[in-house]
Amino acid sequence: MTGFQKPAAWIPVLGLCLAAACGDDDGAGDATDAAGDDATAETPREATDDGPGEAPREATDDGGGETPADAPDDGPGDVPAGTLSERYPGDRGLGGDPTVVWFEDFEEGSTAAIAARYDQVRDDGRWSLVADTPNGSGSALALRAGNGREAVDLYKQLPDHDEWYVRWYAKYQPGVHWHHSGMWIGGYNPATPWPNPQAGRRPAGDDRFSIAVEPVWNSPSLRFDFYNYWMRMHSWMETPVDDGTAYYGNALVHRNDFTVDEDSWVCLEMHVRLNPDPSSGAGAVLEVWKNDAPVASFTDAGPLGYWIRDKFCTAAADGRECTDYPAPFTEVLDLQYRSTTALRLNHFWPQNYITEGPEGTLTFDQMVVATTRVGCMR
């Protein structure tokens, strides 16, 4: 590590710890961050679970409202034209569509009824049903974390798929030191009813991957980015060492207009298609939209970019974490998520994880996992 101090614009949402002092996660226990002081070595954050001693609350029911599709599905197949939101205005009836894998609108009437639908939850009195919703009616779920209770979340094991569209609404309280506060999805092989992110370790290709959208950068304003783990991810270290601190989530978007818009509802959607051929990333896709406007799209055809340690930069990237280190755009993002088709999409994990500063509330609503494009509510 060098003693070089990065410009203030590079400092992420939270202060980062030294690599030698940071922990990691071998299972469902605590995980923390690592980063260096070198400008090119700085990474966004990694963490999740708040301890192996806490027993997960087991789900007792999948129900309440509409029943999502339970059977595995490899793709959207033949569906009517248009997005799901266009076919189901106000999301009314959307949860019953055969392309929907999971639907959550928090209209079960109590936090206990909501918790019963999930495989593991952590609330400790930090969940609240609120009337502040994207469409002005019904309920949303506010997750309050921090001040000694770092992790507040919901985790659901879902049937195996090779392609998902995941749409959700989120509202972030202003002035909070967000750590991992957003939507995480991915796959475990074998599938598990609890999260096991293994902070600091690169997936092998046959075991796991995770895709997240959350606040990552704080300059010139608070910005979303991906925070992804997969077998072709890069390390924040110039020379990675195999000590459990070399690999933390990779950021890929780096756009100054991908803003969090604190204290306002934002509609976000991501699209993940796993590589059909486990020997390469051909055919894989990664996309994200904000308020139905496309933000980034990665395929085996492009866009071209370059790596700065753990950050992939394209011509669309205007964040200083990329523009301060220009290089030729010579390669596509390798989206080889897996080396075996036994590894598939099978978990859904909205979370609020805060380790520094005051408590902060992240509110979720209208969460959909589907095999076709969802779109924002009409």
C-alpha cells in the first residue's frame, strides 16, 4: 500500500479500513471491507450479515396476496408485447403473471406476515410499514439500520433461473453513511436459504455470484453503481494475494447522472442473463435502468472499456474514479458468471447495512423478480 491520498471526490460513501485490519465472511457471519490508500486501489464497500450467532427466522408461508410462479423457468418464452407494468397498471394483478418469480408489495397488513414469506429476516424492531409509497396508496417497508444494529434485511431463496429482470422502488433518507443498502441478487450452488456473500473472496465459478445496485460513490453527488462478485471480477490490489481481502465488489457504471436522489422515490430495474456456455461469457447480459431510462448495458459485444484495478470504465463513464485515469478502450466486460450450468440465479436479498454514523432508513416497495421486462408502474 502507498501513502498516496486520493482526492476527496474519490472517497466512497463510507470511510474504508486498511486491508490488514478488515475481516471477511466465511459463511453467514460478519463481513467487512478492505481497501488501500492508493487512488487506483480504492474500492467500494463490502459487508453484510451481522453475526453467526443470530438464528435466522424461518419462513412459514409463501402467501399473502398473489402467488408468484414457483417452477423454474429459463426465460420469458412467448409473452404479450410490452412490459409487465404496461399490462398491469398500478401493478394490479402483476404478481399473478406466469412470468413473475417473486412479487412483494408489502400489503400483507403486518411486518410479521411479511417476514413469514422469507427464509431469513433481520428486523429487531427496525421494520416499519409506512404510508409513504411510490403511488400514494397502500404500504411500503422502511428498514432502519445503524447505531448498533448494522444489518436489517430480507432474504428469499427462489427457484433456479438463468435470466431475471428485477424491479424495485427505493427511497433513501438524506445525509446517511450508506454501506450496503440496496438490492442484491445472485446464485449459490447449492442454493441456500440464507446469504453467504464471502466478502473479500473471488467466486470460483461453480459456487456463487452476486449482482447488487446500491449507493457507491458520493461525489459530485451520491451515486448508484453495481457492486458485483463473479469469477471474472478484478481485485483492488495491484498484485492480489490469497488472504481473503483481495476481492470486493466491482463497480462498472461510473456515471455522474446515476444519482440516488435522496428523499425521493426512484424506480430501478436490473437485467441479468447468465452465460449459456459455461466455458465463456458469450451470451451473458447485464443491464440497469433508472426510472425506465437505460443507464448501462453490457454484453459480449460491448461496450469497450478498460480496468482500473476493481473498476471497469467505458466511454460513458464520467465519474472521476475513471476520468482521472484515462486509458484506451480495448476490451469488453467479461461476464462469465459461471463455469457450470449448475450455478443459477436463485436468491433475492434487499438490505440496509450501515456501520458508521447515525441511523438511516431505506424504504422499499413494489419489488418484482420476473423473466421478462417489468418497467416502472404506469
